[in-house]
Amino acid sequence: MARTLIVCMPLLIACASAQKAVPPETSAQKTVPPEVPQQTAAVNPFFAESPLPLHYPPFDRLHDSDYVPAFEAGMAEQLKEVQAIARDPAPATFENTFVVLEKSGRLLRRVQTVFSNLNAANGDPAMQKIESQMAPRLSAHRDEIFLDPALFARVDALYQKRSQLGLDPESNQLVERYEVQFVRAGAKLSAGDKDKLKKINQELSSLTTKFRQNTLKCTKESAVVVDDVKDLDGLTAEQISAAAEAAKARKLEGKYVLTLQNTTQQPPLRDLKDRALRERVFKASVSRCVGGDADNTSVVARILALRAEKAKLFGDANWAVYTLEDETAGTPQAVNKMLGDLAPAALAKAKKDARDLQALLGQDAKGQTLQPWDWTFYAEKLRKQRYDFDDSAVKPYFEINRVIQDGVFWTANQLYGISFKERHDLPVYQPDVRVWDVFDADGSQLGIFIGDYYKRDNKQGGAWMNAYVPQSGLFSEKPVVANHLNIPKPAEGQPTLLTFEEVTTLFHEFGHALHGLFNKAKYPLLSGSMPRDWVEFPSQFNETWTREPKVLANIARHYLTGKPIPKALLDKIKSAENFDSGFKTTEYLAAAMLDQSWHQLPATEIPKDGSGVAAFDDLALRRDGAFFPPVPPRYHTAYFSHIFSGGYSAAYYGYIWSEVLARDSGQWFYRHGGMTRENGNVFRAKILSRARTEEPRVLWEKFYGGPPRIEPLLEWRGLTQEQRVGRRQ
Ligand SMILES: [Zn+2]
């Protein structure tokens, strides 16, 4: 799990190929729309559709100075278009309201898509400045649209009589999605409640910023200072010199500083031999942001109170109810059940592994009990004992071109009949970027695929997918989608050899790409906004094929000799994939449960101030049966940024929810004959091509015909009793 979670965590939204359709969170300011600046396509490429194939972006003609004028003109243009709908004297119709809304803001969408993608993949300081400058203005722009009472009156009138409009199912879904977005943005509230909501949103916006800034500050300040290099025994020379550098940067010459990362567990704990120092590092990590000048506990108490108040404005019992209404899960009960069903297997494996680790600890420190700061240290020892291999033995068998052509593309061809042809005539923003035409089984062009695989200093970390041109039936546009990874670039003339984790990431991101390429939605709103607990389903599903023997036989060949990987090594790789999965699943589930516990509290039970906040975690986990001290939650409340400043409040469970769907779909394929075109066609028709043209829970039901089972995920992660590695139903 951790692999795919880590891959996607930094950039889930982008990774999810979703353009955010975010309801307004801040107050709307009524302004007179400025005149559209008089720039033309001759000077600013954003002012016209790209003349390149499929409107592929003209990367060679883009300049940083083009963005702001295009953003400004794009917002002004969209506001004019939207206000014209609201003021239209003709009675509201589907065409003159929803279709015109969908057609509005094309210039804005064009610049926004290219800007956000390039800013992440190939950014520069000027772009970062533009980002900060435009963020509040874009947010106010959305508010002006979603809180416009005249516009909502038309939307709502049509929504109320939608059954009499003779709409096709997708158009009906469009009407329903717009209604939901307007309503969730507050369009239906009374004037007084709208004012309350604006105030709540404003305060929440500053509090979540405060939480983020506090977390940065206390994480930095909680770094552990070490006086004597001898205490760092176990770290590599590079790690030690990094610690010396970190000390220098803090004017602590001659000392060593172990900096913290955002999770509870810290990377040096795996290597540090000094148990007392491990304990210091761990305790510094978990006590972060509780008390002191960057205290988050009081911030959390206030955020929770405001979220509860906001949920109440919408008539919901708590924040989780309000959030989950718009997710695939639907209700807190469904989420609780899924998490509660998964936890026992994960905990059982963690407890079993704990006994092995305890035995190893006993050899070093007689009579001592296994503590959380011992876990990764002894787990690494055990891993080396059990699966004695390292990356250098594996990588010669996974050369990037073979993995892409004979693995990722070949699999897509077997399943869906599509093919790929690399082209070199289109401009790229960086010489390493590669471009392929993608053809459907009948030979027609499906889209363009961009592969940007190497790590660069100006590229955001992690891996993600995005669409430069989203598919849209309304505009007859075919998709231009891109995958981004951070694979270290080899020296000139050397081959790019991958770890098995990087191979899996290639398949994962390509699963998102297929979701974008196969999309058949007519309306942009339905192709662009996916629930958080659905977006990672196609990508995690595509990882299935990294364990398919036919695929492995194709790709796992020595880059010099072409000889297949030795079976013994392949078996070790497969078994090692699930090593420590009890720990990884348990720490994730514990954090997901904490998120739910906080956001399912009724307003009356939310702590009045920070004093009750820190103690809540253990109590809640005990109640949920997930309290196991050697495996603490991946994040404790005081530094749980995903849910208090990262947009995942009451939705952190989404990663594993989509993985349950993904693993069960993998087994569905094997129950129906495995990697075949027939199965691929069904999955494409019922899931991959559908975007949000129906609600995902309906799409799932129509594909699968019942609720998903958790057993396939347990099996995939090696959490079942029998540990049937590699065996399929
Ligand atoms: Zn992903």
C-alpha cells in the first residue's frame, strides 16, 4: 500500500487526472467585470486554440509573461458569459443554461490547464509567483459564479423539473451535478446563513493556513540535535554529511541535526543503532505542534467547531456526513464498515510480525519490550534476513524502454486493442519529454500521450497524471494526457534501469492515463471532477498487471543479454512486496479512523479548546479496536495536514476505498479468464470510458453487480491467513 499511497499523496488531485471543480470556500465580492484585455493570438498563444494536432499545447511558443494576461482575460470572459446566462430574458432551458455554462470559460480553462501542469512539471520562480498571485483571484472568481442568485435560480428551476425535460441520462447527470455543486457551495441558504457561511469559510481558510504554517515551523524546530557522530552509527556517509549540513544551516557547526518529515515514523529510525537516540527522534516526532508557540491543538479545536457549524447550516449531523454525501462511499456508516472490516487482518499481521521483531530486539536488549521506535529498525534487519537482495540485483532486468513498450503499452494493447506510435515533430518543454500518438483498435486516433519520466530540480516530487487537453464530446476534443515520474536520470549513454517499485509506478500512472484517454463524456464538468475515493481506482487496478506472468515474461529481461530474470530472484521480489504490510496497512487505517472519529463528532463533543485534543487519538483508536502502541497512526492529530490543511478532511480513507475496488476488479478479470480483450472491453465500456457520466457507485454496481469485497485487497497485500502469494482465483 505505502508504495502507491506515497506515490500519489503529494499530488493526489493531479495524480487523479481531475481538474478541480471546487465549490467556493471564500466570500464572493461583487465586482464589475473588467474589459477583456486587447491581446490577440499573435502575441499570446493562449488567446486561440492551438493549431497543433488535437490542440496539443504550443510549448515552444509559451512564455511566463503570457499567463497573467490570459488568466485575467479568461476570468473576465467567463464572467461575461455566465452573467449573460443569468440575465437572459428567455425562459431557462437546458441549452441556454447548462450547455452555455459548459461552453463558458474556454480561454480560462486553456491557460489554467497548461499553467498548473507546467508549474508542477517544469516550474520556475516566476510561475510560483503567478500561482500565489492568481489563487485568491481564481477563488473569488468561482464564488462569483456559484453564489450568483440569478444564475442559481435558473439552474434550480431546471433541476426541479428535470424529469419533464426529456433529457438523455448524461444530460440529466449534468443537471444533477450542477445542482449539487451550487447547493454545496451555499446557493440555497438564506441571506443570513450565506453571510454566516462566508464568515466560516474565511475563518477556516485562515485556520487551515495557520495549521500548515505551524506544522512547518514545529516540524523544523523539533529536529533532533546530536553532539557526537558516534551516536549516528548505522547511518550512511551521505546521511551523516546531510545531518552535518543541516546543523551548519542552523549555525550549529560541528553538531548533527536529524530533520523530521511529516509522518509519525522517521526514515533514520530504520538505520540508527543507538536505541536511546531512536527514542528521542520518535518522541520529537509525535510531540510536534502540541503546546509551544506553534501549537496546533487549539487550531484543531476551532477548525472542528467551524466545520461542525458549517455542516449544521446544511442540515447535516456532522462534517463527515456533509463531506461523504458527495463521495462514492456516501455515508460515514459505509466508511466505518470498510475500515472496521480491514483492520482486524492488518492488525493480526502486525501483531504476528511484532513477535518476530520482539525476538530480534531481545537478542540486542534483553528484557526490553518492542516500542514504536524499534519497528522499522528491526523490520529492516528481518527483511535482509528473509529476502537477501537489493536494487542493484533487480534493476538490470527492468530497462525503461522495454517496460514501457513490452509492458505498459503491450498490456493496454492486449486488453483494449490500442496501439502507440512515437512522434518527434511536436514541440516539448524539455528535451527528455516523449510523445506518442495513441490509436484505437479500428485505427482511428484516440489521443496523444506524453511521457515525462525523469527527475529534475524544477519538477515536483512524486508521480502524477494530468490532461493538457481533456476529452470532451461537446467540443469534439480528443485527449492529450501526460504521465510524470521522478526516475533518476542515468549518466549520458547509460540505460535507464528501474526498481520494481518504479515499474509499478509506471503501470499505476498509466492507469490514470487510460482513464483520461478512454473518457467518452460529452460535458467537461463530468469528465473533470471525480470523487476522492474513486480516482485512484483505475490506476491501482492497472498495477494488477505487474504481477501477471505474461507481462513479467515480456519485461523482466536483462538489458544486455535479453535473458529472463532468474525465477528465484523474481520470487523474492514478489514475496518482499508484502513484507511489513501489516504495519503499513495498520498505520494507514489508524490515521483514516482518526480522521473519521474527529469529523463524526457531534458539535457538543468537540473540545472547547486545545486541552482535550492530544489525548483524543489514543481514546478514539482504543474505541475502534485499532490501538496497538508499536504501530502508531501514520499521522497524529497535531500534524495531520491531509485533514486539517490538505483538503482530505473526512476523506483520508479514500485511498484504501479505491484500492478495495481496484483489487476486487483485478480478481474479477481472473475469474473471467484473465488478461483478455473481452474483459478489457467490458472494463473500458463500464468504467474507464464513463468518467462521472453516472455516479461512481452506480458505475460500480453496473460493472460488478454487487458490493466490493475486501478479501482481494487482503490477498494482494499478503494479509490473509494463508498468505497465498501469487495465487489467483
Ligand atoms: Zn494515482
